[in-house]
Amino acid sequence: MTHKLPLLTAWAVFSVLTVVANVLVIMTFINEKGLPQFLTPQPQANISISANSATPTQNDVLGIQTSIQEDDARIKIISNFLERYNSPLQPYDDWGQKLVTIADKYGIDFRLLPAIAMTESNLCKVIPPGTYNCTGYGITSTGTLGFESYEESFEATAKSLKKNYVDKGLTNPSDIMKKYTPSSNGSWQNSVNQWLSEMKYDDHAKGLDLKTNADLTQYVTATPSAIPFASP
């Protein structure tokens, strides 16, 4: 038995050296090539917002992050929303950027226009013929306001929402409903709040489960023209 001890010792040393050598080879490969794609952590979308915004919460893991970031995920969040419901506003990335740009131009929550458009027209699928009016703005019992393009319609709606609603303290869907569509029995605000929440988390299920009467000042940028847009 004694004469086998050196052989066992040598085998143990050889095994340890082999393991160490393999680890060194793997580490060298990772340093040079990076982790395989299936092991590489995927970046989460972040959003640039006002420095006065609320403190991040546990629910702000995906979708909107309530902190200043270099990248702005709002374009992709709206693009995802439009694509999820097969909106005729295509290409989706282009319309994501257009709607964010319009929201920043007038200083309103970037989610508000698509949320209202979803409530009023199923994201522009059902509108009065030839009007391009996706938001129901200017549609009354006495007439229907028409526009030359979808973009012109969103511009006019955003301008009105800022001047006639937000600037007058109507900063949640419940308050806006009382003036925007006073005949509603509450279904309008419930619908708008659902879509606002869905875009907040970029998740349909969370939009339903975490729906509240949204604060429409939370995701308004302090300096809209300074927002860095992420590439679609």
C-alpha cells in the first residue's frame, strides 16, 4: 500500500493542475470574446425624465425608470404599445419617436396621446372617415374636427391638453375626463389609466393589475429639448 502513495499523490496534483489550467483557458476566452449571448445580461430600458420626479419604486423595474439616464426608452415603449395592438400608425419606431417629440414640444406626459388614442379609436383603427382624428378631439354632437394628417391631429390634441387641461391643474385622467368627455360614466378615465399603466411598465398584465389614477406630471421632462433619444 505504501508504494502506491506517491502515485496517488502525483495523480491528485495532476488533477488539480488540470482543473486550474481549464479555468485559466475559459477565463481567457471570456476576456477576449465575452460571455455567450445566452449568458449575457440583457440591458433594461431606462427613461430620461425630470429631476423633480418621484423616487423609484419596486414596481419600476421594467418599462419606465424614474431616474435621469443617458438613454431614453420612451420611443421603444410607445413603439411596443402600437405594435402590440396592430395600430395603423406605422412604422412603429417612427411613430414612437413622433409621439415622444410632440409630447416634449408641448410639455405633456409622453404616454397621454397614445392612451387617449387607444381609448377613442383603438389606436386610429376606428375614426370618422377622412378626419385623421384618433383622439376624439373636437368631436361633438354638433360636428367633427378633421385634420390633414395623423401628425396634425396629435399636434392639435397635445396643444389643447397642455393649454386647456394640464396648465389649469387637470393633471390626472379623472379630472381631464370631466372636461374632455363629460358625458362619460367613468369608463373613459378607467381606459386611459389602464393604457397609461401598461406603458409605464411596458407590460399588458401589469397595466391591468397596477392601474391607478395616474399623475400626468410624473413623466414630463424639465427641459424637453435636451432629451437624448435612444436609437430605435
